[in-house]
Amino acid sequence: MPNFLPNMGLFVVLCASPLLAQAQSPASPQLPAPEGAQVYIIEPADGATVAQTFTVRFGLKGMGIAPAGVDFPDTGHHHLLVDVEEMPLLDTALPATEHILHFGKGQTETQLTLPPGPHTLQLLIGDKYHVPMDPPVISKKITIQVQ
């Protein structure tokens, strides 16, 4: 199993929060995405060949970054989808898995270590409770080759 699970401690704390439980209830609506908001991967480039450990830089236009749990209008935080074939539910809190990495401190880059071979990367913005916006602010999926 690849070792690429940053920030899991923060997510575990947030999962225990009653605020997150409220966000997962059907009575808690998704936050609207700011009009024109876009998320994208700055690097690596689509089709790039990278070392086994490499940097992923996140880009965002039309909205701001705020840590999970912070209630500030038109903000969210990054979730990196690694080798995700089937999209998670987009109307509930995103699970933290080995393929859905949470950046709830407001990080805009990370270092990943992946096994050699082809991989896909995609960014998805979540609100203060890790719930995607409506409509989802999601990047193009890129493919990389790890040496």
C-alpha cells in the first residue's frame, strides 16, 4: 500500500466534531460554489513523468482557502483524489481514504510518494465540513507516470 496519507490526525478530530455530524445530515444543505470558481493542478503537468516522491501544487481561482471548520464566505479547502476511478458522493462529507487526501489546514501543496507506474490526480474543493460545493469545484483529472 502506498504511503501518502497526510494530515489524518486533523480529519479524525473533525470527524468527532458535532459540527461535522450536522453537515452530514440531510437537513444541512451544500454551500453554493462561487460563480466562476475553478480549481486546478499547477504541477505536475498532465502527462509528466515524476520521481517516486514528488510535489503537487494546487491552484484555485474565484474563491479563497480556509481551514476546515472555519466559517468564512466563499472559501473551502483542497481534497486530492489519487487514482480515484469512481467519484465519491458529492453531497456529503468526503471520506478520508488512501485515495481521498484531505488538506484541512488550508495547504496548497503536498509531497506524495507513489509506486512506479501510471497514476491519476484530481482536486476537489470541500467546505468547512469537507462537503463539496454545489456545483462541485473540481479540477480536470491528470495522468502522471511515476518512475
